[in-house]
Amino acid sequence: MTSRSTLLAFLAIEILLFAGASLIHAGIPFSGHEHAQARTAEGVIAVVLALGLAICLLRPAAARTVALAAQGFALLGTLVGAFTIAVGVGPQAPADKVFHGILLVLLVAGLVAAWRARRG
């Protein structure tokens, strides 16, 4: 797998996870996990990652920089979410805590892959 396809794969997986989390917090697949602020934040992050993926596809020379920026934004948002969970403001379900941990690991791995990718 080339470094560009690795970046695209990370972005695609992250988009699916954030969009799925946003839907869950909207109560779409099932009720009981609704949380308006989490839904909005995860939706915005999914859109930013999707825009990043689209730009990477349209401008391959910019893929590294765009992947770093989009995933950096997503990491910052995820850290804010993890902080709100830690202080008791955000969703408190055990699944939310595990999910944020998985997202943090995935985003850091994606940032490392982007950092190591060939420029241009």
C-alpha cells in the first residue's frame, strides 16, 4: 500500500467512525445515547475529514499536508470530547469512553502515517 493510499484509508475509516458516532448521538440507529453537543461536534469533524479526503483525491500533491490538517483538527476535537467526558460534562457511557480511546489511537496513527508520507 502506498503512503497516499494509507492516508486515504485512514481518512475514510475516521469519517465512518465520526459519522457513525454522530448518528448514534442523534438517536438514529437506536435511542438512549442522544447528546446534542456530541452529535454536532462529531458531525463537524466528519465533514472536515470528508473535505480533507476529497481534497486529497483531487490534489494528490497536497495529500500529506491536507491529511495532517484534517486529522489534527479531528484530534483536537476528540481531545476536547475526552476532556468533557473526564470532567463529567460529556456523555458518560462506558462505550463513549472506549470509543474516544480508540479514536485517539487511530488519529495519532493517522497523523504519524501522514507525517512519514512522502512530500508532494
